[in-house]
Amino acid sequence: MMIQNTKLIRELRMNILIPMKGEWTVYRTSTFLETSEEVGDVPAFKKEKKIRKVVTKGNKIFLDPPVGGFEFRVDGERIVHEERLAEAEDFEDDEEWEEYAKLQGNQGGTDFVGKTFWPKELGAKDFRGEAGIMCVGNCYTICDSTPLNGIEKAKDDFDGPFSELRTEVGIQYKRLRLRVKFDYRVKADESNEENPALHLYSMVVCREARERWPRYETKSNIDDSISETLFGAAGAPGGLYDPPPVGSDEQAMQYMLLDLEGYASVLFPYKIDQDPDAHDGNGWVQSLDWSPGRIRLQADRKVLGGVKLRGLKTLELTEVEAEAADQWRPNDDGENMRQ
């Protein structure tokens, strides 16, 4: 679903510009670890023990207008997104910070925090299908990439092949946000191929709340309903609400479905082929299904195939009353939304 840019930029302000405090859970794949545990081509997932507490915020900046001014007001506005590890000033009291620092020690460095999944400055014109960035209702997706072999490209050239592809899918619900970051990379021994496959390097699950941490280990008299929503039972009730089409049986074998704490499930490919002829040029999909309250939401990021895989085919959002979800569960064996 594509919406006018002026509306998209307003929605992005609501979904990203509000400062959020979050816990990031990092999953590494065995594909890029020294001890390989793959079963065939399927990687094993290693969940890191250390949880990163991260503060995410954005700022709106204004560009100097050209002679005659901007055609539209939003043409002169940019969003600058920032993610950083939590510091002492982010905690309500020293005891809380000291307890966290003692338990966590080194938070694992900044290798996963600050890795860009978005342009340095987001403008209205970035919300185009070919750039892989879009916002629909309470869901959004952003994307960034590194050209294969470091080949410089024009700013508006989004074609692959890529050596790295980073995508993110997120859902905002009232004061809470759940988002998942996918980091794909080319294997070193395949980098000289013309269109090498991208393999999942890591997945990061970001659970966030506005104006407070999503859960507290030492504080009493805290509303635990937020913690339950983000860290409750694993898996979306009854499994993925509306499974999307994933291509042929061969292509479907390159997908994984994981249940996440907080009544959520995520579907994604662990391997993405960049060869234009692979799977008859069929594209790829990443889905996030979350039941944070009265409403159940599923976001589907559907992209093109081959060198166009950064480009969005659609960003789809499904909303249904959580209690009635089973009654209205689709039975179409996986079909794309009608446009």
C-alpha cells in the first residue's frame, strides 16, 4: 500500500521521533560464527546473554530554502535518527544504573547499536518503493545497503547486488514499540561472484516504551502490564495470523519462523538470492505479527527479487481485534493483498 509522502512523514514523526527506552536482544547466526552448527544450509541461532539497554530518539532539522522556496513544506524537513547505549543519566536513580552496570558489565560494544538501517537524513522523497522505506498506519519499514565491492552509486540508485543489506520492520502500539532488525551479508568466500547470495548475520529484537524502560528488575510499584506485553508468552497466538506467499517449495526452504517473547512471531528468509534468475525472479517477505492488546497487528515487508530486492513491492498492515482473530483468520493459503 502506498500513501502520499506528506501523510507518511507525519506518521513517521509519531512512530520514530518520540524518544524511546528499550531492551535489545541480539541473535547471531552460526553462518558467521567460528563454530558452525548449520543443519544443511539452515543456520543455528545464538541468543546473546547480555541485553543492551538503548535510547532511541530522532530530531527534525530544517534545510535552508533555495531561491523561491520549497515546492512543499516537507521538502525542507529532514529526520535525523539516533540510537545509543544507555548511560547513567538515562536511569531514574543511581542505584538502578549501578545494578544494571553490575549485572551487564560490558554491554557488548556498539557493533549492533548505531549500525545504520536508514539514510543519514530522512526526507519525504525517501519514502519510495525503490528505496525500501515506507510507513503505513502503525507500522513502518526502513532499509540501508552497501554496494558489492564498495562500488559507489548515485544517491537515487538502489539496485544491487549488495555486500550488505539491512532492513527493519516495526510496529507501534500506544506507548510501546516492537521492531526487528535484520542484517544480511555476503560470505567472504562468495564475494567475488557476480550476484552472491546474502546470508543473515544477525537479528535484533527491540522492545521499547516511551518515557520508561520496558521492564524493571529492582523497582517496586511499577506497572508490570507493559513488561507482560513485551516479554510475555512467546509466539503470536495460534501462529502467524496471515502467512504470506513465500514462493516455490525450494524458496520456502530458505525461510525461518521464530516465536518471540511478548506474543509475537516473525517470519524471514535466512538466505536471499541476488541472482535475477533465481526462483523465477520471485521476491521476498519479512513478517512481524504482534498482539500487544485489544488489537492484533501484522506487518509484511514484501520486496522484489534479483538486483531490485531493496525495492518494496508493498508494505502491508493487517489489523484485527485480538479476541476475534481466530474467527477472521484468512484461509487463502497465502495471498498478497489486493491493490
